[in-house]
Amino acid sequence: MFICEITQSLNYKMMSDRIVGIDLGTTNSLVAFMQGENPVVIPGDDGLNLVPSVAALDEHDQIIVGNSARKYLIETPERSVYSIKRLMGRGVEDIQEELKLFPFRLANDLHPGEVLRIQLGQKSFTPPEISAFILRQLKRNAERFFNAPVAKAVITVPAYFNDAQRQATKDAGRIAGLEVLRLVNEPTAASLAYGLDKKQNGIVAVYDLGGGTFDISILKLHDGIFEVISTNGDTHLGGDDIDNVLIRIALDDIRGDMGMDVSRNGEAVARIRKAVIETKIALSSQAAANLDVELPEGKRYQRQITRAQFEQLAQPIIDRTIGPCKQALKDAGLKPEQIDEVVLVGGSTRIPKVRALVEGMFKRAPHTDLNPDEVVALGAAVQANILAGGSEATENMLLLDVTPLSLGIEVAGGVTDKIILRNSTIPASATQHYTTQIDGQANVAIHVLQGERELAKDCRSLARFDLKGIPPMTAGMPRIEVKFLIDANGILHVSAREQRSGKEAEIEVQPSYGLTDDQVEGMILDSFDYAEEDFRQRQVIEARNEAATILAALEKGRQSPAWGQLSSAEKKQIAKLENSLVQVKAEDDYAAIRKAIDTLNQATMRLAELMMDSAVSTALTGKTMDEADLGEGPSAPHPVAKAEFK
Amino acid sequence: MVVLNSNEDANACWSCGKMRAAHFCTSCGRVQPPAPADHFSFFGIPRKLNLDVARLERDFYELSRKLHPDLYGSAHAREQEWSLEQTSKLNDAYRTLKDPIGRTQYLLRLEGVELEEQSKTATEKARATGEIKKQVVPPDLLEDVFELNMQLEELRMQKKMGEDDPALMEEIGKQKLSLETKQDALLHELRGYWNDWDSAGDEANRARARDRMVDLLNRRNYIRNLVRDVNEVLEN
């Protein structure tokens, strides 16, 4: 029938260029986009905005993500994983603490220096791959919502994430089939969401305590420019830590009072974890709550926890946010009284004690008008809109962020020579000159570090670079210029040149942590099975769109005088085919939908011709095309479009 | 607005061919390839130590709105690259110039002055020879520094043993405060020489100002490092 190909292809282009904002959280993840002038969260097919950052392998070795994966945490803990964000961009040696507190099962065939892999059933996955499963779910949710493919995203990261953690997040996006246009710091994203309706100037502090990470950022708002002045934080501090304290107490109780040691029983620990989280949440609004857990052998652990008890337990964890806040203020050169507004972000800021601490520290009541679970994703959507070219709502908005950690080079004596200081606005660059120490030396090794400590061994090793192929010269003659550039994502780029010969020095990058490009490519190929699934889904989505267009146009056709000119047999046949299209449209079979579209198209060919004739004669009798109401837009394409009129 | 004043071709926008400002085209607004420029000329301001910081901030915001990579999200890869480089230069220039100490050090270095401790040659020499960069103790501080270092060492030992000496902590805290006051005083003194340097009429006067500033900067850097050491011991 009347498929307006032009409209559709335009539509398709607009939609495929749509950039979504993603908050890839420790506990929950969300995807959002700008709908007109407002950012909105896209719900999953369960109707819920939050997608729990949980992944599991089901009994058919299929990956399950989000709410439907939660039950596996209890039923088959050895085939599921949560809080994977804690392991992003980290090596075995820096997660020893994590391993004591979280039931992460590392693959037992890990080689030294290899990127971590987590065992799920018989398979093992790197943290970026597991994060990619979550991203893929969000991508799918957005595609279902738009009925169109989504290939570009802005993803948020904790402001205090280092280079390796950022790179791992970017890799996860690539593995999930998303072009990551920008990594935005979570507190900064939150300030964008707040800034949207409060176009004002002043100093804002964003306190972001989530499931696994803590950030504090201080920003200066100036006529739409969001300039981060300083940032600080702890990438391993959040609600998870409070849960772990409560779990330990429950385990101790169970051992002491009931004589049972369930600490090695994955299912029991998962049940306890679920119960303490519920209790923790209840205690934000109640003075007391009951912890109630079913244990093996038909036993039951019950205990009442008062808010006072809870606060006493949580206090040492909450207090760990004070140091970073003080440091951020100091780095910004500001006193608490100079902060105009304080914004709370992250689920853990619902805890009354946290709010009290923030209020005491900044001497003012914090803003809580936006949902602390959603505000980061909403801000990511705003930034996505800015990157897409902006709209009226985001006009003049510009984000100027900083690097949270100093970048340094190891010099003789194992000392760190800082070349880009923390809180430098990004993009930021630094140029260093190197030379050789012996005649004819062809290689120079450079060790790049990130961190604030004086000694290289106390900083985070980012990478070791080998400058190779230096032309043979006497010692000290070559002059090699190495340029370090931190881009707007907070990710480091390095380039080098031997200035006397003008030769681009070859750099061999050995990232200390993280995947090489080849590995990421390999993972994209590995995930081909899922990609194929995505492609099939995309085809189905597009066919459904087309079907909806035809059905809508047919509805219009029924209202037109041309309908009366059809024989009753023709009408009956059309109705029959219409019914079958409506039926297959609800299913996932692309070929069936395609076939039903084509047959209905054939059957309605004469109706289309009659409608055009009547449109022409209407025009001849003095009515304009508009008055003839031939429909408009993609839902009822113009019948004179070229498509089916051969 | 910063306008290039080299030959005519370099003044033409790569995209529309019209005359352009240094970093972006005045006519079509497109970003231009970065040209070598020092921090002052990047902002199109004279090499002077007295600087209107409020105006510098305004210019920084205005240039950010035209150069930032966020505005080139869907531009050609080449323009994205230029935007990234231009913005990193802008940020580096702004960071250096807005800070009175950073600005003074930068300008002196531009004028070929070698600042002892942080001079590039000293850094490179240290790197080549494997020595740690030398620190010159200002003579009049020698006695105080010796005393403070003894106290810091004692506190480090005590902390290692798990002991607590509030009196010593307090004494060191006092010293730190006095060092910070000295730091502020040195900055104030430094500012006093800016006019002498900027006015430049008298070469001898200018040289005198330069030597005084180098001395003040070295003293201040020395004290800054000392304060950092004290903080490290107090916080650990």
C-alpha cells in the first residue's frame, strides 16, 4: 500500500543518530534520553526504570541481566555476579580486600598480568564483558522504546575513576556495540540535570554516594558553563560497604546463637544480603526494622535493628566521605560557607545520617528534588543532547571537567615527576623531553603513573612506553619530545617524536591493566552470537514499524470514499489479511511479518489507486488537498508518495 | 579577539577562505589548526605580569564556547582533532596565567630566565644523571628548617611506634602555620616587583626585579615543599 519511503528513511536516520545517556552503576544502571526539552529515563520491558547491575548465566547458558537475573543471585550464586563495577580496570593484586567481602569467583586459570576474569558456571568473563552485558540490556531497552537501533551513547563514570577504569568502561561500551561518544563524570552529569531548570550562577557541591563509589565535586556555574573546580572521592566506598558490615554481624549472630556457620554457603549469604538491604532501606524511613532470613535446614534468623544501632554501625563508613570533601574544598580554595548549593546524588544519600553529615559539613540543607537514583542518567542524557548539537533546552550549556588524579612520569630514584596536576581542566596536555644515556641507544623506556604520592611505587601504574627506533647518535644528542594529552573523557593519549631527525618515534604501549585493542576486537567477535540476536531483533522492530504504518494507512483508507468502491470480496480479503498481520506483528518472527506485509500490500493496491483518483477529483471539485484530509506524517503517509505506484 | 598577523594565507579559514581569528574563523566559526603560540599570545594579551584575571576568565569562557570538543561531536575527524588540541592549549594557558605564581614563573622562563629548582635543564639533568633535583635551602631559613626536620623525624618515629605526643604535634602545627604565613608574605612581595618588570623602561631596574623575583620564587617553592612534607607527616 502507501509506504512513504522517503519519510521512513529520514525517520530511520534521525533515530539511528539518537544518542542515549547511560548511568552504568555499581548497583543499578539506567538509560535516558532527551524527550523534547526534558531528559527522561527509558523503562525496561518490566516497566521499571532501574536495571539492577546483575548478570547471570541461566540453565541454557544464556546471559540474563537486570531484575530477572536477581533470583539467580540466590538460586545459583555460582552462576551470577553483582557489583562488577568494583573490578573494572583493576588487577588481581588490588582487589584482595574486595575478594574478602564480595563473592567474586575469579577464574582459576588467570595468568599474572592478565585482565581479571570472573567465573560464571563453566564460562569466564572479564569485567568489561560483564558490564557489556548490562549495557547491551540498556541498549535493547532503548531500541524497544524507540523502535529503532541505538548505536551511540554517553556513559557516566565516577569522577574519581582512574585512566584504567575509564578505559575499561569504554571497552565495555564497544563490546556492547555502542560507540561511546563521551565518558562523563557522575557528579558533573548530576549537576547538568539540576542546572537544566535552575539557570543560575554560583558554587555548587555535588555529594555522590552510590552503591560502590563516592565522589565529591565542586562546580562553578556561570551562564550555562559548568566548570568543575575540584573533585575527590573513593572508588571503593558506598552502600555495598554498609551491607557488608550488616552481613558480617548477621553471620556472627548465626554462628554464635544458632551454632551454624553459613559464611561459605553462597545461597545463605545471598539471602542474608537481600534481607539486610531491605532492612537498610526500611531504616531510612522507620525507627526500627526486622531482619528476617530463611536459613538451610528449615532454620530462621530474625533480629530487630533500630535506626540508632544501624547508624552506629554505618558511621565509620559514612565518615570516610569527610576526608575527600575537605580535600576538594581545599583544592578549590573555598570555605564551606562559600558553597551556594549542595546536591545529593546516589541511593545511599537517602540514609538520614548521610544527609545530616552533609548538612553539618556544608552548613546548609542539601537539594534532593531530583530522584538520586536517576539524576546521573538524566544528566548523561543532557550531555548526549549537547554532543548531538544541542537543542533549545541545552543551548549555551557547556561542561568543563577536570582530571581527578595527577599524571606523572617515573624518574630516577623511583620518584614521581608530576606533569599534569589533579583538578586540571581537561583536555589537558604536557610535553616532556627525553634523551639517551649511552651512545647509539635505540630505545627509551617511560613509565606513566597516576596518583598523588611521591614515590612511583605508591602511584597507579598506567602504562610503560617504549620509544623505539631512535636514530643512532651520541648519548644526550637525540631530543625526543613526548606529548601527553588527557582528552575530554579523562583518558590519556601519548605521542612522541625525535626532533633532530623529525622522525615519529614508535611507541609501544603496554597498558599495566586493561585490555589491548586486539582483545577488545576479539570480545566483540565473541559476542557475535548476541550481536546476531540484536540484528534479528532490529529487523523485527523495523518490520513491526512498517506493519504499523500500513495498518494505520489502511484505517485511513476505510474512512475514505474509495473504500465504498471496493467489492465485498475485496473488503473481506483485506480484513482477513489485516487480521493475520496484526497477529504476526505481535510475534518475533521476522519472515512471517514480512510476508504478511507484502500480501496486504498487494491486496490493497486497488484501494490505493482509487484513493488517489478520488483525491484528484476532490481537488478538481474545488477542495484543497488539505481539506481532503489525506493524512500526514509517517503514521499515515501521503498517498501520492512514489512508493507503490509503479 | 585574537587575530593572527602573519602572512595572508595563514589568515584564511581552511573551510570558507575568509579572514579568521587565531583559533576559529570569524566568519563561519569553524575551528582552525593550532599554530605555535605562547600562553600570552594564545589569549592575544601582552606579556605582562599585571593581568586582569576577571577578563582572562571571560575570554577563557568565550573561547571554550567556540573550541571545546563537545561542539565538534559530529564534525570531521580532522576538526575534532584540532578542537581537542586547541582546547588543551587553551586550558593549559588559562591554568598557568590565572595563577600569580604560575604566571610569573612562566613569563620569566619565556624570557630565558632559569629558575634554579624547577628549571627544565635541572630537571633533564637530574633525569639523565639519576640524581634527585637539588633543593637550595635559603640561608636565612637554614636554622628553622634544621629544627623542623628534626621534629618531623621524631614524629615519624613516634608514629611508627604507635606513640602520641600532643605537645610535639602542636609545635609542628605552629611551625606549619608560620611557614604558611611566610608563603603568603612572599607572594605579596613578589607582586610588588610586577610593575618594575612590566614597565621595563629601565633595563637595570628590570634586571633587578627579575633577580629578586627568581629569589622569591625559589624561597617560596622551598617553603611550599616543606609545608607538603609537614602535611604528609601530620596526616599519616
